[in-house]
Amino acid sequence: MMKLLKNLINAESTPKKGELDAAKTIADFFKKTAIDVNIDSWDKNRANILAHIKSNSQKPAILFLCHLDVVEPGQTHWKSNPFQATEKNGRIYGRGAADMKAGTAAVAQAIVQIHKSNIPLKGDIFFLASAGEESDSCGIKRFLKNYKNIPNLTAVIVPEPTDFDVVTSHNGSFWLRIATTGKAAHGATPHLGINAISSAKILLDELENFKSQYLTKGCSLSVNTITGGNTINIVPDYCTIGIDIRTTIDQSHQEIIDKLHQLFEKIKKQNPDFNAEIQIIRDVNALQTDNESQAVKQFLSTVAADKPIAVSYCTDGSFLAPLNVPVIIFGPGNPQLCHKADEYVEIKDCEKAVEHYKNIIMKFLT
């Protein structure tokens, strides 16, 4: 399994390079034990991979939902090459080590070991690793659009890094790009133009109060990108800000859009030159699995956990919730290390995860 994890890290499945190499790495691993596997690739380097172990179908199936992509390493200096897996002091370092290639490798290893054991299964195992979870969720959307034979499922298990906490609820992810527009002019005569950056500043000031006024408790709003202007001697006629809003199950995404439009109208009354437009970049609903469901109770018992928790990040599990199946997030790795420099996972946790996933399969499918 550790070799698989290292190879997955080395595959460098960033938005620029794509997920195809990572998908091929997993496919090769499964094919060694004759597990049915299929790669769905598009746009030259994007990919999903689906593996399937059949049973006598006396019980509903379980689906392990992973993602292949990772975020870029960022500008912060790494102590080692982020795309050359490094083993040191009982840890594996590299981009994606925790998020979520450790969980992916552990699930794959557990499935292979169950398959080799020839234990009769009463329910099928599906393993899906998708593209674009960190950006636009294009992989899971493509899977749901193209895969017409989704079986009856008893649970969806998402092996994201939770430090072995059982997560059954998480926030939604609502990414907006707001563009303010103005009128270009020579930098020597700024009074002849309309400065789009100045308009953006007005909006940024107003957004300080937007969260407390219009977002429900538990939501967050963070302005994480800003781009405006072309050269120093031209008044900018265009500026964009990127907003990351994390929503609760009670927060309507459409209501946020409506309230922002009302805010634009308020600003325009006070500043007639103000103009702004909204583009939705990502729209993922919050997840709330019923903690009283039989699947959650079985899961807690299997991994010896007291109770499930809720988290502020989101997963592609939200896209499968409409299937009316319990979605449970559980995996190795510290979630606080995600998207940071020198990301790592403890080797002992990877080994522990394999045993957990094997026990989960046995509990649900035998």
C-alpha cells in the first residue's frame, strides 16, 4: 500500500496536469488481482476510475468515494519536493499525502485484501475516484450523468482525512466571482474614468457586515482573490474578487445571490457609477446524514467511535446525498494539514486505515 501511496503522490494530479496518471496508477494496482476496473478519461488528461467487486447481491452495495486531484503546492517553500513522495520519521510527505491519497490507497489495499481472501460477499463493492473535487467537482458530476446503473447502496464512505473521526455533516461550498466594471482613462486624468478597483473597495467594505446580516449561524465568508487593472497608467475598468462562502444546511444559496443583488442596488444609490455582476463558480450543498440511521450506528460500532461530528469543509459526498443513502466521511490523516506546505500522513495511520476499511466491508457486506 505504501508503494501505491507514493506512486499516487508522484503522479502530480494537479489541475494543470490532470488525474489520468493517478487513475492509471490505481488501475494497475487493481488489475494485479484481476479486479474489474474502468477508466473514464476526457480532455486529454482528466479522469475518473471505477472499480467493482461483485457479490451474490443479497445485501445493498457500498461505495467508497475518493478523489484523484490535489491542489497546487503553493508559493510556500517545501522542505522536500511536493511531488516526490518522501518517507521520513514514520511519515510520508508530499502534496496529497493526507488529502486524500492516503485514504484512497488504504481503501484500495483493503479491497484487494478482501478480494484475495475469497470471503463470500453479500453486497457489491464499488470504488470511485473522481476528478476535480478540489475545484469544480467535474468528475462526480460526469459520473452521475453518464453512469446509469447506480446500484442500491447501504452507505457511501468518503475516506477524506478526519483523523479517524466519523463525520456525517459538513458545510456547503459556494464560490462566487464578483466583477465590478468601470471606465478606462489615462492615469493622468483619473477624473475622466470610473475606477473599478475603487468600486470593488466599496463592495469589500460592505461585505464586512454581509455575513452577520444575511448568513445563518455556522456560515463563513472569505474574500480570497482579487484581480484588477492592466497597467499602472490606466484607470482600471474591470476588477474581480473571489469569495468563498461555506454554508449550513439551513442557508439557501439562492437567498445569498438575492441579498447580494440587493446590496448592489444599495451601493448604486449612494454611488451611481457602481456596477457589479455575479458569476457562480462552485455550488455544493451542505451535507447532513441522519445520525440515527442503521448505517451510521453500524459504522460507529465497527470503528469503535462514540458519536459522529460535523465539519466546516465539504466533500463530493453531497452530490450522492440525493440518492437517499447515508454518506459517512472517515479516513486517515490530520485535516489541519490539508492544502499546506509539507503535508504528510503517518504511516501507522495508513496501516490502521486498511484494517478499519476491511472491518467496515466485512460488517456491511457479510
